[in-house]
Amino acid sequence: MIRLGVNIDHVATLREARDGNEPDPVWAAAQAELGGADGITIHLREDRRHIQDRDLRILKETVTVKLNLEIACEAEVCEIALSTRPDQVCLVPEKRQEITTEGGLDVAGALASVTSLCERFAAAGIDVSLFIDPDEEQIVAAAKSGAQSVELHTGGYATASGADQAELDRLIQASKLVREAGLILHAGHGLNYQNVGPVAAIDEMQELNIGHSIIARSVFIGLEKAVRQMKELISTGLPPTRRF
Ligand code: PXP
């Protein structure tokens, strides 16, 4: 069964809009777990625009499912990850001006440094996932790096027009390569209740990380229910219908 990691950054974004203490992502994580989340994902950005160090510390104590920490390959956040010890780090590229993570990590172009980071995280007992575009060159490099998993960037698929099968085919081909390379396959970015079906139906898929669409729906129906609906969609492997 495909695992669902729920990204709760957007709850922290709302809190930071008023520079206050609500809504609390710690509450969000508990609600997501009640809805059946298999993991909680947070991104500790260098500019701390949403998730704060305090959130990571408390979530490390309170989350009972997998805690996945997204970070850039930068010393400060890597040291924090090494001392906090989430279950997994997902290495992502980060640009100050972007609204959200834009492209995949260039593992092929930075193989030596990514490999040495993977070694340090492995020594600390932390799994590493690499957020990459569905490109063969990046998959081959990821397999050499020592990472356990890759998360294929589904942004291209999610923003393509509905009739465009090419982006889905690209994900399907890349998924095969990932599994042939002996890596665990995750995917995420831009997935929602309408477009998740074909990605969840990819044979090799093991985990999806989804944030914006779940948090958006939670405003109207509550987070527990929004997670439950997504979990049901991905675990039944239904095609994208208007069911929810
Ligand atoms: N995976 C990664 C690596 C991300 O950076 C993000 C966005 O923070 C997500 C998944 C979730 O994307 P979305 O919020 O569009 O579902």
C-alpha cells in the first residue's frame, strides 16, 4: 500500500502571516495522524518563512509516524537535522525568491557533496531521500550517492494540461529506472484530489508527499477528513474521478 506523507508547512505559513502562535503545525500533525497519515513532512527553510526550529523540536517528540524533514544541502540546516534526528531527510534545492520548491536537486552536478552528506546522515541513522526531476541522469547519480530513496518531482505533471500524457509517461519511465536502480520510490509536488490517481497507479510507487491540496481542503472539511479522503484515493488506486 502506498504511504501518504502529509506536508504541513502551509499551516505554519498561516501562523507566520500574523507572527503569532496559531494555527500550530503541531496540532496539524496530530490531526493528520488521526486521518491516517503515514508520515509528516516539514521543510525547514533557511529563511524560516514557515516551519521554525521550535516546530521541528516539538514534532520530533510528538509525531508517532515517520517524520520527514526537507532541507537544502546547507551546513546550518544539515547540522540541525543531524542533531534532531528525524526519521528521514529529503534534500531539496532552495532559492530565496521561489514561492515553493521549483525544480529537483541537481544530484548529478553535485555528486561528491551529496554523497558525503548521505554518509553523514547514514552514520547518524537518518535515511536520505533526494528530490529530483524525473531524469535518467539524476536517477543514475542518486543511485551512486548512497541515498535510500528518491522523490520524483511531479510538478511538471501537475501543471501540464489535462490532455498531456507526456509528463505522466515521463514519470512512469523514471519510476521504472528508480526501482531498477534499487532505490525506494517517492513522488510529490502539486498533487491534488483530481490528479493523484495516475501517479498513485504507478506500479513501483511507494510513498507520496502531499501538502497544499490537503491543507486547502482542510479549511472547509477539517484536516483529519481531508487526509482520510486523500489516503483513500491513493490506496484504492482509483482513477481521477469527481468522487471527492
Ligand atoms: N515534496 C517536496 C520535496 C516539496 O518541496 C513539496 C512542497 O513543499 C511537496 C512535496 C509538497 O508539495 P505540495 O504542497 O504542492 O503538495
